[in-house]
Amino acid sequence: MGKTYQHWYDENFHRLTNGGVWLRGGEINVLDNSEFDNRSFRVVITRLSTYWDTADSFTHKLLYQMITSHDDIYADLAYLPPLSDADVFNESGVPWILGTSSKYGADAFDVVAISNSIVQEIVNIPSMLKRSAIPLRKSERMEMPEMPLVILGGANALYTSSLQTEDPFVDGIFVGEDSLQIKQLFTIARECKERKLAKRETLEVLESVDGFYQPDHCKKTVKYTTTGFDTGAILKNGPVMYTAEQMGSGNCAISEGCPCFCSFCAESWGRKPYRELSVDKIKSAVLEEKAMMALETIELYSFNFNMHSGFYEIINELVPVVASIGLKSQRFDMIAKDPEILKCLHAIGKTSITCGLEGISGRMRKYLHKSLDDSDLRLSLSMLIRAPIRELKIFLIATGKETKEDFDEFCELLAYINSVITMAGRKPRIIFSMTPLVRFPYTPLEKETAPLPLECREVVLQTERFVNSRGFEFRDSANHHDYYLSQIIVRSQSNLVRNVLFATILQTGFIYYREVPERFITGLEHEMKRANVSRDDVLAGLTDETISNRPVAINVKQQFIESQANSALSYDDRGYCIGTVDQEGICAGCGACSTHDDIRRMTALRKVKHLSPEILRKKVRDRSETISVQLKVKIPKMSRGIVRNDAGVAIGRAMMLADERLIVPYHGFESSFVHSRFENNWIYGDDIIGIRFHKSAGVLLEQLCNDRSFIDAVNTILCNRYTVTGPASMERVETEVCVSSYFPLDPSAYINKHSIKHTMRKPTVNETLFELTKDGLKKKIVASCHSSSNSSISTVIVKPLEKFVFNDFFKTIARVDNKNELFKADLTIRIL
């Protein structure tokens, strides 16, 4: 078994970002550390970006849920260390792949499961392995039984040709999202360990799983996609990350795949056919996830949520059971075809709308196969601007093929928007966001030569000038360096290009943190020149030979992809296949639907049951009528530094699991007395936590909160994470704050800073008592202050009054050279 780094963490957490909370582990719904020893097979799910950058992603939470459903497989989570923390890791030789809960390095696990979400992250693989003492060459790893298997999967796994080398960084690649295939993959790996198979033998057995292949000898496989909705891929009890923004928020996929044929959208082509989850199953899934993750907001995940045939029914069913519903991007044409949707969105409080326009002109939209004509676009824009929305976000794509005529048409569209604003008499905030087009494999643009980075940059800059000059906001969501690197990575079709790419990464030590700096591109092009590789080589489209030899087949016919490519190049948009409320769809023949029944379901006329906005608004108003339950809680030392929302979520979850009658009325975490009063997450001890429920649960809550058996059941579920002692009130609370530390504390500095009149007494040589005069008490800052010290610890106890500001007090009395040392102080509170 590998080495544990728990002691290192305990000694160095204060030197890490935000006091090392990201490496704390032990989030809600993760396995207890005892399971590391109890389960025979161990997997570390490894993200190639930081904890904070991946906190809102639900894919690794879902993967964790799938893997740990096997009662003999332990899983932990590892992340790319933040830039400022990498040096702290390196100076002590701590592996970057470090399980956040177990604190074991990669060598203590059987599989390093790399979850690759976005293209640029691939460049981090060499550094993550190297800094974890894992050999970069597969041939070396295969000869070291103590080394884990390195298997890559994730949303970007289909586009990893850059890893297909003779001696790759990873041992295997899995392409797919199907829950049964993922569970089968890890179950087989566990069985192979039990049978004591060598790693090469294990990899050969894993090739029986659809979508799995070895990148050094690419045996043909097929990405498995179920024709029905994969209910095993519904998030129910994933880890709850230590970020205030994500606590209380969850995701529910209401559909999978996409029925459209946008030529630019890699994910759509790789995940066909389009499948919907029924309304009743959506509601059941949301209620289960709500209880297990204490949700107040549910984000409905879909490529285009307004395409779901049961959209209005979904909203109608969910409004009474969750406090808030989040909705992502939608299509302009669906708004034009169903204008009632805007009334529905307004009724549920949706004031920010996001839509994809993509092409700046009709010609560009046909090239991108957006299936959006000018009349639908203008109609939907007119309705959106007139609707009571606060903000409209519009996505654009820079193709590099834009001409003066395209920009002229775009300017006409901007003028039209301004004319509608004038006529409507209102101006929502309108933000245009543009990204350069990366031409992905498995899309109609895979064979097309990509434009030079500066050509894309010029399109973005010109678009920005036009947008700003018309009074709108503009953002570039990815710069031309990100575009260039991404384009090289996804279509690396020769060993020479791959070698140049990773030689540059290894030589420069480049780590991707949200952006690609110019110095890396300079280094890359220097290496290209040395290896006689041109820009034309790295931007070239895929050849027929490359396409025929690629290891993974998707369930869309290659002939169909190529016919769509011809349509794009001739600016011929043939629409999509799904039926609408106006007319039945026509099967385009992509091959993703496996039966005639699937095709009929896809193309059938959509029957939409509209909701009365008035009735919906009444439901929303009723849902917002809540009451507050306030509970006195013990916050343990192990939870210091964690945002206090965690206590609210943990207690709300425990209450719902202790009595399921609370699931529907639960509304969410309201407040923490200590955080509201002292604004410091590192204070532990007593607190009063407020949780909101619908008013209909008032009588039930009164009974339960005064029932010792219910409180005991809640605390059993909390399992010492927090301890509820009973009902409380935040009115007129008196407290006593204690600061203890190994570094000197000088309370007189604070007393004198605020000119608080007092008499100082020393009852003993190591004690100081500050007795406040009447004038001192009139300041309403502190009621009393007492300090003591011994050879190793300094302690200050203060009774705060209404004008006391804790962070000012703490930073004033603490004598430290490095502010990170402040994280090591013990900050406790006692409610009197």
C-alpha cells in the first residue's frame, strides 16, 4: 500500500489556497475513510483542472456515484493543484494525484481514472503523472506491478487522437457515458485484480467493453449509446462540493443527445440519438436528489431544454417541490414556434435568457447548419426584447470564413435589435459572446482545413467593434491561442505532430490553468520549426485514411457525416429531424435511431400542453411562502474553514432522510448566526443554523424539532459532522469568542486602536484583564476582554457587542509575519 500524506496535510494546510479546504475531503455523500481498507479495489477519479474550476461540473460526481455503487470498490477524488499550491506540493515531494479524502497518492490505488472534460486539459496529463511519480511511458508502467492502471474517460475522450502513440501517457481510453458500461469497466478491472492478472492481461479483458481501447494498438470498438434514456446516469447522491455557489444546487438531465445536425457541435454528433426522460421519472429523480443532496435549486440539463416534449409538464411538476429551477441555453427558432414559453419562463422567475445564434449571418448559419432562418430569428428577438427579461446572452462562433457581406448583414441585425428596443421602450442587458470554431473529428467539418489563429482573432475583433459601437456588450469566451492549441490537439493525425506537441509541453513545463499564454504558443512554433512541421500540417483536415483507421465508431453513419459536410460547404441547411408543434419531422437517415419505432417517436408531431402563466405564478408565489426553523448546532473543529452552507445542507439533508414528509416542503439553507455576525468560516463551536421550509410543514416541524427521538435520528445521520442540540432563536444572542494560537496575541493593540477606555489588571503574571469603563462600554464594541499565555499557547477571550468586527479584531491582535499562519489559530465561539 502507498504512503498516506495526512500528516503532511495537517502540517501544511494553512499554506494552501483558502487554507487547503479543497484538499480537506470528506464532503457530503463521499465514502467514509474506513472504506479504503474495507473495499479491495480502489479508484482515484482524477480531474485535470482545479477543485474550484470543476465544482459546478456534475460528471465526476456522477462517475463517483456509479463507481461506489459497487460494494467492493472504493473511490476518491483528486484535482490539479492550484497554481500557488503546486510549489508547496513539490517542495515536499507530495504527489499531485492525491486522494482528497484518503490522502493517499496514486500508487495506493488500482486505477487512476482521468476524467477529461475539455480539450486543453490534455496537456496537463504529463505533469500530473510526472509529479505523482508515475512513469510517462506505458511500457515502463506495464513492468511495474505496483503502479496503477491509467485509464482516461470523460466528455473529451472521443477526441484524444493526440494520445494515440507507440508508448502513450495512458494505458487505456474509454469513450462513452452509459452507466452500465462504466460499471462493467470497473467491475471487470476489480475481477482481474482478484484473479491476479497482469496489467497487460487486464487491459486485454477490458477491450470487451464497448468504447474501450488501448491507444498504443488501437483495436476497433464502438461507442455504446443506449436507444432509451439511461436512468443509471441520473445524479442522485453525488459529492457536495465545498463551494457556497454549488451547495444546495443539483443537476437533472431531462434528455440525452440532440436531434439537430449543427456542423460545429462535437458533443451532439457523438451522443445521438435524442432521448427524453419522462416527466414522472424526472420528478422522482429530482425528489431523490433533493433529499440526498439537500437541493434548493435544480438545473435542468439538456442541449436545448425547450425541445423536450414535456417541458411545460416538467415545470408544472417541479415548481411545487423545489425552490428554484435553473435552465440553460435554448434555441431561437423554438421560441418563435412556441412564444408561450417566454410567459412560462417569466412566471418561474427566469430573467436571464441564453440563446445560440452562432453564425453572424444567414450564410454562416447555413454553413454551421443552425437551421435558423431570418424570420424566426427576428420574431424571437422581438419577443425576447419585449418580454420582461433582465438579460439576453447570445452565443456567436467565429468560423474564419466571414466576409464583408456577412458583417454587413450582422450590422443590419444589430440595427434591427436597436429598433425593437426603441419601439418596446425597454432595453434589457444584451451580451454577445464569441468563440473561434474548433473543427472536431466525427463532425461534418472534420476534413476541412482550419483557419490560422490570427484570422479567427480578426473576426472576433471586428465583431466586437460592431457590437460595442451599437451599444451592446461583448465577450470573447476563448482567445485565439486556446483555439490554436485545441485545434491541434483534436486532430493530431501524425506521430510527428503529437511528438512536437508533447515535447513542447515537457520542455516548457506548461500547465493549463484556464488560458493558453502566448509564450507557450511561441515555444510550440519553435519546436514545430525545428521538427519541420508547418502550420498547414497542424491545421489540416482529417484524411480518409485517418478516418478509416480511427479506433472508435459512433452510431452515426460516416456517409451521413460526409453528406452533411457537402451541405455545409454549399451553404445548404436541410433542417433537423424532430417533429415540432407545427409539423412532423422527416428522418434524415443519420443511422442513430435503431428501430422504426425510434424514428416514429423522433419525427412525430409534438403535442404541447401549455400552462396558464397566472396559475404558474400562483404556484411560484405559494412556493415562496416559507417559515424559518432555527436550530442550535455544534460545529466541530474538523469543519472549520468550510463555508457554513455545508452545515445547513448537511442538516437539511439529515432532516429529510429522518422524515420523508419534509422532502417536498424543504426550501433550503437560510443563514448561520455566526457567519452573519462574524463573517469568518474558520470559527467553530456553537452556532444557530436557519433552514427554510414551506409554511405547510409548520405544525410538523414544531412537533419534530421538539421530539428528542427525531433530533437523535438527525444526529445519527450527521454522524458527528455536525450535532444538533435543539431549537433556538437568533434574537438577542450573547456570545463569547475565544482565540488561541501558538503565535503571540496582543489584545491591547485592538483596545487602543479603537480608543476603548479601560483599566488593565494582571491577576497573575500570565494573565491580563481589561476592565472597561462606562465610556468604554458606550463604544458598544466589547463588554469584556481577557488574555492569558503559557510557554506554547496565547489565548484571548472577548465578549463582543454590536459594533464588534471579528476580522478586524483578529488581524489586529495577531502578531504574524505571514498571513497564512492565521489559518492555524483556533477560533471558537460559545453561545451564552
